[in-house]
Amino acid sequence: MSPTIHFLRHGEVENPEKILYGRQPGWRLSTRGQEMANVVADWSTSLDLGAILASPLQRAQETAAPVAAAHGLPIITEDRLIEATNIFEGQKFEFGSGVLRHPRSWKHLYNPWKPSWGEPYDQQINRMLGALFAARDAAGGKDALCVSHQLPIWILRSQIEGRSMLHDPRKRQCTLASVTSFVLDDDGMVSDFYYTEPAKHLLPTT
């Protein structure tokens, strides 16, 4: 079987005010997010993991912990798996409300292809590909699991699929605690992918 690099989005964060937390430290998993992490750990026991890598942010490290415990592996902190930067970080950010209602924010929205409000997509692609190949090498021929964040995972998948970077964030196929898996060929390059939602039954309904 060809090795597979699994990209796990972290579980639900304790965030009742709907703040765009971005790279801010101290954002932890909610009780439901912790349950999601445990469900993913149970799901992962069928995998032959050789390495577990995680973004340095707390919510990713907490999501990785049960998986690491289930496999008896250390968590390798990989900075390239971090969330994308965003000019609106720390503010309330919802479609139809919050920061987008203020004209002072509009100057940051002029180029959705880049995007103009945050880390350029090409930079996200480069670092996420670097993390993917670092995970491949660390796993030594086995599967690897990388815990990251929705936007970087989606942009990596979009690049591999040849999909446009311009997209509606509400339509990303990358739910909480979901797994986007990239299958490698004999040369260690991505040849296929698939998507799984081990904790689908725990997803918020509103």
C-alpha cells in the first residue's frame, strides 16, 4: 500500500463570541472539540502511522494529543502547518455582520485572488507542501497525520485538484475534525486524495 499523508483539521474551539482567532495564542478546544479529538483518535487506530505533526497553535496541539497517545508517538510541532494570517484577526467576523459591515474594512478586500486581506495563497501552498513532504520523510514509509487549519488545508487541496483559489469560504469541504488524505505514489509524490469526516455526528447544527 502507498503511504498516505492525512491532514486533520482541529476540533471545535471554545469561541462563543465568534471571534476570528487566527494565529492568536490561547484558543483551546471546547468540550465538544475535545470529544471530536477523541473520536478521531479512535478512528485513527486503523492507520499505520509513523509520524504525527501539528501546528504550534493550542487548538491543533490539543487535537493531536489523543491521536499521539493512541499510537504511542510524539507530536512533532511543524510551524508550516499554522493558520493563515488575516488582517481581521481578533475581531468578530461573520458574513452579513461584524467587521464586514464597516467601510474601513473594504480596502482589504480588493483582491480575492491573492488574497489582499491575509497570507497569499501561493505562500500557503508552498509551506503546506513543505509540511506534507516533511511528514512523508518523518513517517519512514508509513502513513503520517498532520493537524492543521481549515484554510491552509483547503488551499493545499485546491492546488492539488487544480481548483481556483477564488472561493466561498462557506463552501469549503473541510469541516471540524475532518481528514483530507493525500495518497503518495512510488516516487513519494501525491497521486490521489480522499476526504473523511470521522466526527460528523458531533458537528454543530447551527
